[in-house]
Amino acid sequence: MGFYFTRGFVPFLVVLTTLFALSHGQGTRVGFYSSTCPRVESIVQSTVRSHFNADRAIAPGLLRMHFHDCFVQGCDGSILIDGTNTEKTAGPNRLLRGYEVIDDAKTQLEAACPGVVSCADILAIAARDSVVLAGGGRWSVPLGRRDGRVSLASETTNLPGFTDSVAVQIQKFLDKNLNTQDLVTLVGGHTIGTSACQFFRYRLYNFTSTGGADPTINPAFLPTLQGLCPANGDASQRVGLDNGSENQFDNTFFRNLRDGRGVIESDQRLFGDTSTRNVVQRYLGIRGLLGLTFSVEFGRSMVKMSNVEVKTGTNGEIRRVCSAIN
């Protein structure tokens, strides 16, 4: 599925121009491997598709892995490194999945183009392909990142957290040169995937020691969540983040926020705060506001995020194995 443009040829050119400019940020560019490894995208795509066909949960896993990678040390594949106290051992990353997909693609690429394609680029492509397989739009991925040599669990504290206020979320994104629209758009990636009960069950019972549930939860939705996550139930039980549509990449996530059906507290806060509600409403096509097309804007924000603090040129390395520095 590609981008859709409904406002005529001029906006179409504006979007293309913007994407072109973003795609050439910080030394990355579309077509970086056109002469050195021309099959890179087809190899990654076929690998992701194979794993996705066996387990659809791979799509949100790879998308979130790329997000978590970019917010720590930049988009440099540092989240992939094994070892004591590396990023993947940190609390926010322990439940990420999809590492085997990146390893599989890397093995194939090393056979086809030894020492050419970085693990960071493989992850960026895989995240895009995951969205496409889940029904979202496709965008061109700028490539040319190099892999980082440092991975520290202690540096994951700046990852957005599930209890963050909107002000904290906005600041964490601004620190990465991502604006409020990028924040709402990228959080919209929660349209696919699940969360463990441990990350939101506190909202359902004795919220802030009041004895009741989080008042921002729709009362009609509360029994559903309580049924999925009983007070003394399994904390690892998985629940869809986009109720009723967790396997389809679409904008129903924003409708759920409007209707008080956000599962994660930080997600639901995006509709409760005036600084972010407007963006949510624009995705919903609220009358009187200039509408936004989620599939288009998500691609644009992903391109911006994928260029955060990247290592290019002689910085970093091209790992031979994604889970270890050379």
C-alpha cells in the first residue's frame, strides 16, 4: 500500500519535495547501496515477510525496536548488541522482539554483499516493511547509517515512558528534533501490537490510591480491560494497544483515544492535553480543522526519526554480526 494524496497535484509535489529533503539528511540518502548492494531492500523485505507470515507480532516488534534504537545513541543499531548491561537488557527493551529477523537478513546480506550493509540500515528497512505488511503506507528509506560501537542500558532513561506526561513526551521528542506532530504521529504506531498488563493494570484498580480506575478510561471500556487484566492476574498477559484493530495499521488508534479507549496512560493523555489533542483530531478529520492523512504523515515522521543522530562516513562501523561489535 502506498501513500494517498487527495488534494491535487501541488500538495503532491510539496510532499515529494519534503520527503526528498528529509531523505538526504545527515549523510543518508535513498539509493545509497544502488551500486554496492542493489538487492538490499528486496532481501530485507523477503526476510521480514517470511517471519511475518509465521508470526504477525513481528511487525510491531521491529517497528518499536527501530524507535527504541533511534532514541538512544541515535539510529545506529546499538539496541542489537548482546552483553551485560547493553541497551537490550534495559527494562523498556526486555520485551522487544524481532532480533532473529535482523540476524537472518544480515546473514543473507553478508553472503550477497560482505561488509557493506549496516545493521542500523537493515533495522530501518525492516521497520518500514513491517508497517507495509500490516497494511500501512510505504515510504522511501534513506540509507547510509553506520553501526555504533557503544550500547549501554544506563542510556535508555530518555526513552518515552508509559506514565510520561504530555509535557515530558514533547520534550523528549524535541530533544531529538522531532516536533509535537511527530510525537502524536509516531505514537500512532501503537495502532499495531500489544502491551503486557504490567504496564497499564495500575490504571484499572486503585489508580493513584483513589480506590477507583483512571477516570480518563471510558466506563464502558473498563470492564473489558479488567477482564483481560484481573487485579491478581498474569502481569505478562498481552492486550492489543488499538482495541479492535491491533493487527491492522490504520488510524483507529486515534478514534480510540478520542473515545477514552487508550490502553497506555501516556497514549490516552495525548487526547486529554490541548497541545496534542489538535493533532489527534486532525487525523480524525474533525470539521473545521485541516485534515492529516496518517499513512502519509507516518512515513514523513519515520524518515525524520530515522535520521536522528546517525553515524555516517567514517564514524562507526559495518558490523559483521549485528549482535556484536567487530
